[in-house]
Amino acid sequence: MEHQLLFTQLLILLVICSLPLLCAQDEHHTENAAKQHLYVEPRDVTVVAGQTATFACFATIKPVTLTWVKDYVYALAIDRFVVAPEQSRVSVSVNETSGSYELHISEVQQADAGRYHCELAANLPSEHIASEPAQMSVIVPPTFAVKPQDFEGIEGQVAMFRCVADGHPKPLYTWFDTNDIIIDPANSKYGVSPGGEYLTIYELVEQDAGSYRCLAVNDAGRIEAGAKLSVIVPPRLNSGRTETREHGQDVTFVCEVVRGEGRPSWWRKDRLVEEGHSDGQRILVESHPDTGNLHLTISKIQKGDEGVWTCAAYGRKGPDTVTTQEHHLTIKVRPIVLQPSTQLVTARVGEKLSMSCQNIRPGGGQPSWYDTRHGVVVGEDRSKRFYVLNSSASSSELTAKEVSADDQGIFCCVTDGDMNCFMLLTFLK
């Protein structure tokens, strides 16, 4: 540091000797150097980047030769001469009457921040006078590096906005909701990251749609930007129906989008039933001219039509907004009058019962079992009292784990139009 001050003093003397007027007065300065002092020193300043900073020094004896130094190292100006590399932004003004020497730095940048002091030249190093340093702090208004972007979310899911601003000191963030109310990070509906750059909105509902605003503030200024949130409501369908029909009858199911947006369609066993498509003029899918609902009509019901028909609707986000609803078709068997061909089967209460049936026709299909007591088809659900077991392409077995006294009745096996019935009689052990 002392070497730098000596260097600065030598530089000052060189400039002084280059000025005839000041050299002629050198004897006067020598006589009064010991008495020279500063009665006003530069003061700390805080400047917004891009503006002008000014430091002032006032001496007791005039004229004087004064040097401005930054960070104890860089000489910026000596007397009226600017020696700083940034000469275009540095200037010096002198008030001969008041003895005020002012250093001006225009278009201040962050690199200009530091300590500035003034020095009065003297013939002897011991008589050299330097002011206390003044600190220049440079603050930079916030500017957006990332602005919030419009977001399209799905009902029930989450939405996220991001807001990043540069500036010095680091900006602080505040988020505002659709009603222009400050969002409280403690509200479980929202999540704000520790730094404030991210806003998360949980469990989206339609009412969350609207504009959200990010405000970035520091000591130098404030900026804000907003983004819109759109909430997509997945289509909601009408309730599924269960229809029971007899062989040869007709049935119609309706697929209706009762909430949200989506195009309905009908599916059977993971295959699309195309609109307007018909299977021998039996199965038809068409839009109702008045309601726009999609109707599925099955004419002359056959055994293969029994089961699940699925209504599906795809929203604007495709698979992420698909909704399905199942409709069930059950084939009802007409009451069967006991024929001479009906076989009699007896079983004790509590015993296991099995009745087998086989399609003897060449290429015949799998047999089906019917419980005529209730007019229903017996399925493979083992939680039921009677269920189908060991079914194959042409044979099937009707099973009961434990026969009950209430199980008496007629059970029929149907194979390609042929029907074989069994009269079950139960008795106690």
C-alpha cells in the first residue's frame, strides 16, 4: 500500500511539473503543505446501475493538486486530467471558489463498486494527505431471466409456474392469485419454493383457472409478469346401465358426456365399435341428431352379445383425460317346462355337486349353463353357490361346493341350440 501511495505521489509531481502555472506556485505549496488539510471528505453513496455517482473533496488552501484513487490502487484522475481507462465515463470538475473537487462516474456499472478516496499532493511523503475511503455500492434493478409461462393443467393434478429475475441485491418474489391477492405459502393449496421462484398449485379445480402474477423487488426497482392457467376437466359420463333381454330382442345403450369436453366412443373387448358400423345390420353406433349423444343399438340379441359394452370419452389431453363407463347386457332365459328328456339329479345337503355338459356337434362352441330358478347365466365366480368350472372349447362343468336344501331346481346346458336340463333334488343325510 505504501509503495502504491509513493507511486501515486510521483505521478502527481510529474503532472504538476507539466503545468507551468502550478510549477510556478510550487514554492507557495511547499511552504503551506504542512498546513493543508481536507475539511470535507467523500461520503458513501448507493447508486442505481446506469446512473451517475459523484464524490467531492474540499481543501482548505487553493489551488491544490488532487488525485482520485479507487480501492487504494487505481488512480482515476489527477487534478483536471482523467487517467482512468474508462475515460469516457469518468470526469472531474473543479470549483475554484469553494475549493471543491468532484469526481463523476456516469453510467455506473457493478464493476464500479468499491472504495474511493482523494489525495492532496505534498513535497514530502510525511506531509501527504489522504481522505478516508468512501464506499460506492451499486444496485441493479431486477430484470427477468425467466417469465412465468401459460400452463394448461388437468383437474385433480398440479400446475407449476416459474419466475426468475436477475438483479443486485437478489430480488425477492411475491406471487398473486387470480383475485390479485398475495399467495400465502402456508396455504396447503399452494406451494412456494424457498427462494420464491416456483409456484405450485395442487389439486386443480375449474375455479383455479385465471391469471397468476409474479412480482420481483429489490432496492433498485420492481418488475412483474403474469401467466394464465387453464384447467381441463376430463369428460364425465352418464352412469352405466345393466339391461336384461331375451334372445332375439333389441337393446340400446346411451353414451353421454355430462361434464367437461370429450368425444364419446363405444368399445367391445378392447376393440372400437366404429360409428355407423354394423354387424349384419345388428350392431349400430350413431349420434343422436338432437342431443349429440352416442347410441349403441344391438338388434336380435345373440348369446355372444352378452357381457360388457364400454363407453369411453377422450378429452383434449388424450390418454391423460380419458374416462370410461361400463354397461352390461344380460341374456334372460325363458322359463323351461320340464320335458321327458330332463335328467333327474339327486344330492345330499352338504355334498359337493358336479354336472357336466358337452357339445357333441362337430365344431360346436362352448356350452353355457343357466339357472332357470332365477333366469340368469351361471358364470365362473366361485363366490357364488353355483359356478362353472373346467370349461373348454366344447365342454363345461357346473359345480356347487356344498349343496343346500334351497338348491332344488332346474339347471340347463345350452349348446348351439340344443338344451339339456337337469332336475336337482336335495335331501338330508
